[in-house]
Amino acid sequence: MKYIVLFSLLITMSCSNTTKSKETSTTSKNQQNFIAVLDTIWATEQNPIRSRDSLISIYGVDSELVKAKQLLIDKNHIINEKKVKDILDTYGWPTKEMAGERGNWTICNVIQHSDNEVRIQYLPMMRQAVKEKKLEPRFLVRAEDRIATERGDLQIYGGQMKYYPETKSFNLWPVFEPENIDKRRTEIGLDSIAIFLKNRFDFEWNLEEQIKRTKEFKLAKQNDNK
């Protein structure tokens, strides 16, 4: 009798191990599919942008080649935004294991390129993801600054540049208390604004200039509100 019980137990254990093996295999396959989707989003979202920026450096922002590339960027983004929203609405903010090394960057870039309503919609989720160590603070900072600039407010961390047609050049969107920006950036683990702007945009940080631009921005806004 005891041999029958032992035999039955071995069969049960074997079936259990087989089930677990299948579940592990399914989970691994789902993760691979998830990462593959995000890789496709990355390629269709980012590659045309890089191509456009290269064309701008050669032909200028008003080039017909640049305009054609922008149409492709806009078309791809509509598709990618829907995919990203479906992911977030279905799974919440994914872990690094689910999304892969570049997954969070991909999701954040699509959100960054969306309308402000989309950024505001997913901002609480991004803040929670940072608290849970699923998301690096720098991605949240980009969203926070973009929301501020789209609202016409001073940005906090200095991540947003703007093209100014009157000077035909890019400059930093005015910053809240420029003299304290490095303190704010350091508190969340970011490089100094000078290092960031040089590495990201090849732009030179000039504190005196930015203090002046912030004062002019605030004055213009006060006049607009009168």
C-alpha cells in the first residue's frame, strides 16, 4: 500500500513540476513578446526623430525634407501612443524585468511626445513608479518640466529647450529660480544643468543670461494677466 501511495505522490510531483515548467515558459515568452513590442515602438518613435534632427543640422528647420520627416514622426506617434496607453492601462507601470533595459525609456519618450493631457493623465503613475524603483527620476523630471512649459509656466529642472523663430536658434525654456537649479537637480540625483545641457544639446549654460530671461518671462506673464 505504501508503494502505491509513494507512486501516486511521485506522479503528482511530476505533474506539478511540468505545470510549473509550462507556466515559467509561458511567462518567459510573454516577457519576450512584451519587450519585442517595446523595441518596435522605440525604433518607429526614435529613429525618424534622429533622422529629422540630422536633416535640421544640414538643411535647417524649414527644409521640405524636415517637414516630410515630421509627417512620418507624427503618423508613427499616433500608433505608438495607443500601444503605450494600452500597456499602462492593462498592466500598470511595468517592472524592468517585464520591459527590458530600454522599456521604461521607450514608454516615457512616447508620453513625452504626446499632448499635455496624456502626460498629466499618467503623471501619478510615473510618480508611483519612481517610489517603487520601477522608474528613474530623470524620466519623471522630463515629464514634470514638459507639463510646466506646455502650461506656459517656468520649468523646474531645465530639461526643456525651445526653438525661437525670432532668433532662429534654440534656447532653454525659462527656469524657476535659475540660481537654485543645481540644488534641485542634485536632490534627485541629476547632473548639474551645465553638464546636462552640454551633453544633451551642446548648449552652454549662462546663469546671468538665464536669470535675465526668467525675469523677462515673469514680467511678460504678469502683463498678459492684466
